[in-house]
Amino acid sequence: MFDLIYTHDDFVVINKHPNVSVHKDDGDTMLLQIVQKQLGMDKLYLVHRLDKMTSGILLLARNASSASQLSGLFANRAVDKFYLAIGAKKPKKKQGLIIGDMERSRRSAWKLLESKQNPALTQFFSYAGEPGERVFLCKPATGKTHQIRVALKSLGSAIVGDPIYNASSVSDRGYLHAFALCFRYKEKDHQFVCDPREFSDFGKKWHSQPTSKVIEALSSPWSLPWPTIKTN
């Protein structure tokens, strides 16, 4: 269900497994309660979220004070988040910024709009993967529900195995993974990377030769030449 990556006096960093709900879902026990019990901690606080489909890095605060501070960092866009994804088709463009307001579509889905009143902002680079697929490194500046999944669908390259935005794609999982997290907390810089290839049950596609080669080259995603976002 999860792996412990790092323990700090004020927070823990875990690797959430795919298809595990952060919130109580379909009668499941809330992930926080399971982590608390297995790590022997009194209480943990959720400061950001991952979709059930999404695996990877999740930051949990250990006390109310750190929860407030860390939540503030996310709210003020002071946390750099990097996600790996595998898209099912060649995208309309190979890199850039996806920007637009999001609204509910049908059932559990969201859609991207052309308006930009309170837009979702997602930067990305993409690389050649398996034939007919594309490997994406995404850096969302905002934290909207299903943001990356909707953004890649808008590029014409919906995520492989995504049950909502690519329902015709049959795979062993939805290929979206929270790969890295960077932030400054109490005057110290923190950088965490969680490589999906290190876990045998995280999906076969991460281990294919072209995809693995891309992931190897992205081991320090924060060092890539990410352009400054200009929304005006």
C-alpha cells in the first residue's frame, strides 16, 4: 500500500502504491490511518493529494503546525512537483505549457476550457517511448483535480490505462506517477525522487528499454531548463 521514503521530525514522505485511495473509498480504510498504525505515529495530516490511480511521492505532516506550514507552501506554489506519465499517442506538441480553466464534465470527468480566469497550469517535456507512445515529464504549477490527466488528454495523448480519460486503453495500471518533490522548509532545502522502476508491481511499461532510458535521464528533474511561466 505504501513505502516509507523519509522521516523528519515534522513530516514523513511515502511512496503511495497505484490504485490506493488517499481518502476513504468504497469501504477502504483511510490511507492516513494505515500509515499511522504501521509507522507507530499518533497522528498524520494530509497536505496535498494524489488520485487513486496515481502512484508516488506523498508528503504527510506529523503535527498541526507543520501541516499549516507545508499546506501554505503548496498553496503559495513554493513546492516543485514533477510527474512521470505515459501517453497513448503522439501529442500535438512535444513540450510547453498547458493552460486553461477546468470544469466538471460528465460523471467523474473534468475538461479543460479556453478561458483563463483561474487556470490550471502544467508545464511538460515529452520523449519517445514505446512505438506509438510518449513519455511525459510534467511540472504542474497548480493542484487542480485530475489536472495532468486532463492536460495530456487535451494534447491528444491521454494517459495509457486511464479509466476515465482513456477508457479504451487496456493496461495493467494508469501510468501516472508522482516522481519528485522539492521544497524549502525551516531554512533547509529538501529534494525527493521516487523511481517507479524500483518497484516490480508499479507497472510493466516503466521497465521497457526506451521508457527506462528516459527515466534514467530525468533523475534530477528540477535541473531541466523549465521556462518561467508567464500567464499574462
